[in-house]
Amino acid sequence: MIRYVALKVGRAVFVVWAAFTVTFVLLFVLPANPVDLLFDPTELNSIPPEVRAQVAENYGFNKPVLLQYADRLGHALIGDFGNSVQSGRPVIAAILDVLPSTLILASAALVLATLIAFAIALVATATRRPWLRNLVEALPSGAVSVPVFLSGILILQVFSFQLGWFPSFGDNGVQSLILPLITLAVPVAGPIAQLLVRSFATEFGAGYVTTSWAKGATRGRIIVHDVFRNAGLPALTIAGVTFGNLIAGSVITETVFARRGLGRMTQTAINTLDVPLVAGIVVLVAVTFALINLTVDLIYPVLDPRLRASLTAGVS
Amino acid sequence: MSDLRSSIENAESHRKRWPWVAGVAVLAVLLAGGIGFAVTRDGSASEAAAGDGQPVRGGTLQFALIDYQRSPDPQLGTNYAESLIGNNVTDKLTWQDPDTGEITPWLAESWEYNTDLTQFTFHLRKDVTFSDGTPFDSAVVKANFDQYVHGDDKLGINPNGAVLLPGYIETQTPDAYTAVVTFAKPLASFLQASSFTANAQPGFLSLSTLARSAEERTDPTKVIGTGPFVYESWEEQVKTVLVKRTGYNWAPPSIKHQGEAYLDKVVFNTIPEASVRTGSLASGTIDATLDVGTTDEKPLKDQGFKIISRSVSGTAIYFNFNSQRFPTNDIAVRKAIQLGWDRSAVEKTVLTDSYSIATSVLNKSVKGYVDYSGSVLKYDPDQAKKLLDDAGWKPGTDGIRAKDGKRLEVKLLGISNLVANKPAYESVQQDLSKIGIDLQLTVVPIPDYTALIAKAKTDFNATAANRSRNDAAALNLVYNPSLGNSSYLEQGVSTGIDVAEVTDALGKLETTLDPAKRNEYAKTAQDLLLEKYALVNPVYNPSQVIAHADYVHNIIFDAQSRNHFVDAWKSNGK
């Protein structure tokens, strides 16, 4: 058991370190110079070399790359990512500033997405009409195929510009959360629903279901009491993927709805080659990602007795 | 597998309907309702009585634009939001009249300069204060210019003004209201620079602000100016809120605004999506929006919104030819490109009334501008073909010409930041292919452009951009071989070009402020760039375009086409 935990924790730490390193390498492999991006692009030719050198020195971009890497990694270990090149704000403060908006949006979207996914799976399993089942089963792939920016703009067009029910941009309270929330939840719900529909179908055909039938249970009772619990569990295994979808979706959702947030900050940080800021965001995302997977790995044996049994057997 | 189960189930008696079915039905109805609710809006934008009557005090202007300020520090800046907001929080020494290009008083009441144009003496207004109550005086001017040009490593402040004020030595303060600025070499354009309102502008900050680090300046309440508005808040990516400065009474005399700003508040909302900006304007959430796309102008006008715009002073959007790289090292090719594309096609298919076709490398609003639409900047495909024929470029089988077995391929690097850029370049590309020139476009976002420009000397034949500066000396900055050298002039390597002649002609622009002489120098410079050496193919004059509700009045476009809100007001009283 201890070995299992140590293995999983070690893997999580490795993932975070690797993410930090790969980001650093990528930002340095990119052809653009972060110093240049602090100037008007049309003025680049006329910047005196000494000015360029002074700016590079300000941010430590003149040091050897390996030294810069060691320096940044060392500071990152104690939670110091330095200051954003573009704004001069400390990276941690800049991230903490926008994090709540993204967290609220993402967690609300996750809840809604889960509800949608379970609704789809339940309907697909419960219905006895093939056409309805086919229709519902087609929804997840449909949800994934519609680009977020398109659905976002369509939703805005109808509910904000035409009906005026919700504000079209910004983040002031619950009112302005609804539309982005729906926009983000739909594509996130897709993969979860897909997985659930399949596992519901598998479980519905399992032997214990037949037993319940034989005992005279109703269809509804079987789905809710027997199938639901067993079929819901696999959704946890794609928690990591879901988290990735949420982050990716938030980049576009936050841009379309002009909300502040981590997604939008990531996009601008990459566009402006803001090395410290990108490093900070990547580490945060990697840590979260690793933690989620670690939690799932650790919690799964608790939830699934079969896995617990095999683990204990393996250790003893 | 589930045969047994199915048979058990099918054998059951008929029972009550599944609640699921009802659920699905409700969901479907909701969905259909949402989609089907395409209510057509009636264009009732003209709710408030318009009319340019007496200005109304009060109200909040909700303004939208693409960009946001990365920091509230107005001396730092590479985007429009930064310069725009900086202009409303800080003031400059002088104000350039957007109509005449003349430099007029602002924080400086008067000024004089030595004959060399290396020393400028400004006599300051005595009644100006910062919003924290401290006075604006010559010590403030000195502290600002020193930090603006040299930066401050300890505070993490970059040398933002080093490019605008090359050769800056020092500012002397003979008395509290006299500031003497000295340069190492003549800098005629400094007078215009003292009014500069575009990116990284010399707006004055209080001594307390200058003592703060870059990090501390991200607290907007710590950024103190003398301007008509004061920071209330700054939310990165989302919005900047400015409130009226009480007691403001020093707007530039030439805009004829007395006293405080009319508006109580201006909110700059960052909205990256074009359709969301126009939708928000149409639905009344915002009062005005910048960054109106060319295709959105007409629909908004039809809905009753006002479109106002100003051509960006400085250079036109230009193709600067690389004078070293094959085939643009051949002047015949450069001249053929100038003559080879149909201006009216670009005008009709790409531009709106807010934009115009370039008739020189300078915008019409820049003093010293000369019109070349009758000579080299016109569509004359026959002449272009003749030039190429005479230079030995023979049409190949695919219609593209070649010489000594090498195709006439012209590689262009451009920025996609303005919506009209790419379609305009594509229109030029089409026309050029008809005369046998293969113009290859690489039109990319700013970060990619910045990366590629480093290799432009060897990899590209032309770079397309523009420079926003309402002074003929912009030509010197862009083309002087010892400064921007955008045509990569090098004696001996750039065939047939007398580099010293170009250097000398452009450098002269910094040596006089006598209007007649300056116009003459500007003409010589344009003649060389456009006619004699054909180093540039100007395409169109970009514009800043605003759409606003009809109850919004008097948004000022300044000489660099940035907006000032000191004189703006709303007649709907909100």
C-alpha cells in the first residue's frame, strides 16, 4: 500500500517538474525575443542596442539559459515565480487575482456538465424507444463537435443581444455567469456523457441486473439503485481529462465573454512570451492536474472493493 | 446477453410512463424555444433626443475596445488601450492640433529653442497640480524625462522613452517653472514628441509615482497624473474605470474646453470579440466602441449609430522593400509593384469611407505631405509591364516572369493586427500576378511578426507595417540607415542607391523647425523614397473607427488619432 502511494506521489511530482521544464524549453525555442515584445512592433528596427540590452538585463534575459533555468526552478520551488515581464506584478498575485473567476466558472460548469452527462446516460438507458435512445446517444458527440466560440456567440446573440436577459460581457455576479457557464459546460459534458452511456449500457446488461429483474424490481429501481452506482464510478477516471477540457474551454469562453480568468491570462501570457507568468500558470495547472489524478488513484481503491482486494494481495 | 432480462421486462404488464420521457420533452421544448426565439430587433436606437445642444454634465460613458492595459503606468505601452487611457489620466507639455499639425500650448505656455535645435526651453503653467495636490513644476518635468529615457533598474522601470527622445542629455531647471531640455544632436522632432500621445507617451506622473516600482504602479490609485480623469480602478483583462478630476482647469487651450470634464466616469471595457462589441452597442449595454470592423460600419450606421473616425497620422501602411535581396534589389521590380495594383479595387472591396488609399508614404494630415497619386502611386499595368520587360524579366509558362532562370517572387512579411491588412494585400497580390509578379504573403499576428522581423533582411523582400507619429521626422526614424533602416540600405550592397544621399536627406528633417524648409526637406525625402529609389509602396491609410450612440457627443481624436474624453458628454443624462 505504501509503495503504491509513493509511486503515485512520485509520478505526480515528476509531472509537475516536467511541465515546468518543457515550458521553459518551449519558450526559449520560440523564435521571438521576449524583450522585443515590450516595444511597439513597428519600432523594433529603431531601438538602440543599448536600450535592448538594458531591458534584457532588467529581466535577467541576458544570463546563460541554463543559469536562468536553475534560477527560475530554484525560486519556483519556494513558490516564487518572480514578476510578470509585461505588467511588473508578482506572478503569484496576478494568478491569485484571476483564479477565483476561473474556479467559479469551471466548478459551476463541471457541476452542470455532470448533470447533463448523467441526464443523457439515464435517458439513453431508461428509454424503451430506440429512436429516442439513438437521438440522445448522438448528443455527446454533437456537444463536442460544436466549437465553443460559435456556441458562445450564438448563445450571446439570443439571450443577451436579442432577449436582453443576461449581460453580454464582464463578470458581475451570478447574472453574468450563466451564459459562459452553459457555453463551457456543453463541450465538457460530451466526453463524460459518452463514457457514462457506454458504462450504463454495459452494467444494464450485467448479471446482477437480471437477478433484480427476476426478483421483480422495476426498471426505474434497477437503474437508480443498482446500475447508477456501479456505472457512475468510471466517470472519475476521466477527471483529469475533464479538468483539461475545462481549462481549454475557459480560454475561449473567457475571451468571448470578456471575463477575466486564468484561461485568458494564459493566452496573453503566451502571446507576449511572458516567461515568468507562463511558468507560474503551467506549474499551477500541472500541480492541479497531478493532484486530481493522484486523488483519483488514491481514492479509487476505497470506492472499488475489487481494486482494494488486489492491492492488499499484492503487498502482502 | 440480456435476452433473459428483455424477456422478463417485455412480459411485464403495461405500467405508467417513464418520467424520463417527460424530462426529455421539457428539455427539447426549452432548446427549441431558445433557438426559435430569434426575435427581430427594431432599430430603435434613437431613444434620446440628439442634437449638439448645450453640453450636459454628469453620466458614465461605457466604452469598449479590444485591448487592455497591461499596467496603469501610462509611460509604458505598446497597445492602443494603454495610450488611450494614458492620455486621459496625464497631460503633455504641448498639444498638437489634429487639423493643422501645429504644436500649441498645454502644460507649457510657451517655449523657445536654440538654432541648433539641441536645446528646448519650456515655460510652464503655474496653476497645474497633480490629483494628489502636489504642484506640477520644472522638477517634475526633469524627474519624468530622466526616468522616461533612462529607466530605473532598481524600480524595474524600462527606458520607455529612449526611442522617442534619442540623444537626450538632461533637463535643467533654472527656476520652478522653466525646464530646459538638452540633446546631444539636433532633434527638431522633439517639439512634436513633447505632445506625443501614442504608445509609450511622455505623460507627466507625480514625483511620488516616479518613486514607485513597476510592481507598485500596478495599483492604479498610486498612479497620479495631472489629467482630466483619475484612476478609480484597473482590472487586468477586464476594464479600467476613470473618474473626473475635480478642479481640472488646464485642457489644451486650442480644444476650447473650459474646466472639468463633463462626464463623471468613463469605463473602458475590454471586449476581444468583434461581434460582442457590436452586439453590446446595439443592445445598449455600452455607449461607444472603438475597433469597429470594416464590415460592421454599415450595419451599425443603418441602425442609427454614429460612425466617427480619423486616419492615423504618420506613415501609411507601407511595403518597405528590401534593397539587398533578390528580386527587390532591382529598381524595375520595385517601380513595377508601385504601378502594378489597382487602387480603386482596394478602395471598393476592402476599405470603407473611414479609410483612404495612400497617396504618399506620409498620411495627408502630416505636415510636409506631398501627393504622388499622379506620378508613381497610380495603377498603370502597361507601364509596369514595360519596366519589367526592359529590365529583362520574361514571362514564364505559369504567367510569372523570370530572369536568368529565377522566378519573380516577392516575399512579404506583414502584421494581421488591422482587419483591412490581409484583404488589401491580397488584392494587391492578385493584380501583381497579372503583370507577372508572384507576391507571396506572410501576414501574421504581432508576436510572430516580431519573431520574423529579425530575419527580414535575409528572408523577405518587403515588410508591411505603419508608424503612428504625426511628424515628417517619422520618415527619418523608419528609413534612415543609421536608425530604422527599413529598406536595409547599405552602400555597395544596395545596387544603384546612393546611401549617403538618403541618409543626408532624411537626417535634415531633424535640423529645422522652419515650416517652409521643413516642407522642402520632407518633399526631398519623399521624392527619394517614392520616386528616385522606389524604396516603398504605400498601400492605404489606416483609421481608428468608433461607433457610438447618437446621445454621445464630442469624443476627440487627437493628432495621433487617440481619443480624449475631457470634452465628451451624453445627452441622455445617464
